[in-house]
Amino acid sequence: MKNSLEAVIFDWAGTIVDFGSFAPTQIFVDAFSKAYGFELSLEEARRPMGLGKWKHIEALGQDPDVGPRWAAQFGRAMTDKDVSHIYETFIPLQVERVGAHSELVPGALAVVQGLRSQGIKIGSTTGYPREVMQRLMVLAAERGYQPDCTVCSDDLTAGARPGPWMALACVQDLAIGSVAHCVKVDDTVPGIAEGLNAGMWTVGLTLSGSPAGWTLAEFEQADEASRQAVRDRVAPAFEAAGAHFVIDTVADLPFVLKAIEQRLSMGQRP
């Protein structure tokens, strides 16, 4: 088998669509408020981003800021029943509003088209459940983005991120010969862990996605000093997690893929 790339597996919100990953984060805030009258900040809502949504809510209940505040308000720690109630509140809100944040990240479509022209397959994984993705996939397809497979956080009994299972399900769906010939691209640390645990090359995104928290307009208007400040804030977490490469947005991916191809040609593995 040739040592060359076979597939790139993309995250969705913050990576390919929804530049600042606002659809899920704002709706976590709204779901906590609607379900229990509990105030959650947008910054707090972002902290576990990349996990499946039920696990995300559970992680918020264990957050060192959120957990004590919850206990003070309700006289007890958050329970699985509470998590499920918030989740059941979250899902219809997410389905209803996901269309408002379905624009493609600038450059994403050109990158995908370039990969297809080289015969590289396109996989995708997401922290969204299938019910939300059914809506988002239709909207993305209308904008020209249709990955070869999409694996959702509730598709597999084994679970979701940071485990390898969704990424490995893409490997199986796409009939990939070697996980070392795959690249996982994500804007969150759990998404990078997913790729690493699956034995893939990994690429973290600093200026799009949840950690940066910028709208597209804010990104486009930012000067270089502002962009560098965000890189300096976001990149260390990706580097500490073991990401092989860290770039600004998915538009910069072709340069990284050339470097990975070079490493593969020399027999290197992730």
C-alpha cells in the first residue's frame, strides 16, 4: 500500500460550519435557563465543547464554577435525571436554531473540493446527535458540502469523544486501509484526542471554533496583533493535547497536508 493520505475527517461546528461554534454554546445557556432557571455564561458553556451533548451537560455539572453554583441554588449536586432533562430541553432548541449557524467557514468548500480532486475521501464526526445533524446536513448540502460519511455522538454504543470510536467508524465506512493515512481536523481538545486515540494525524484550529469564540465578522476585522493574541491563548491547549499541527482555520489545511504527505513518504506514522 502506498504511503499517502486516504481520508480527512472533519468536525462540523467551528471547523466546517458555524465559524465561532455559536449554535451549540448559546443553546446550552438557553437550555439551562429554560429547564431549571439556572444562569450559565457563554464562556462556561464553551468549556467542555467537543464532547457529545449529554456528556457536555454532565461535564458542566462537574465544572468547578458551575457545580458549586448549582449546589447552592438547588441544595444538591446535578444528577443524571437533571442532565437528561436539560438534554431533552436542548435538543429541540438546537434543531430549531441550527439553521441560523449553518454557513460554511470561508475556504472550507475549496479545501474539500481540492481533496476530492486528489481522490482523498471526506469523513466527518460531530458532538451533535443524529436528530440535529439530519437538519444541518441538508443545509450544508445546499451550500455544497456533503462528506462521504457523518458519524454522530449518539450513533455508537461505545460512545463519543474523546474516545476513538466515531473516527474509527469513519475508517470502516470509508474502507480506509490504514489509520495512519487519515487526518482528523477539529477546533476542540476532545476532538484532537479522538483523532490521536484513533491513531491519526491531528490538526487543531485556533481562530475558528469554540476556544477562540469569534464571530466571522470579528475574525475578518481583527488585526494581526489581535489574531496573534488568540493564537497564543488557544494553541497551548492543542499542543499540550498532542496535536501534530495547529493552524488558524480549515482554509490553511492544504499546507499541513503537504507536510503530512512528506512524512508519510518517509515512512513516518502519527
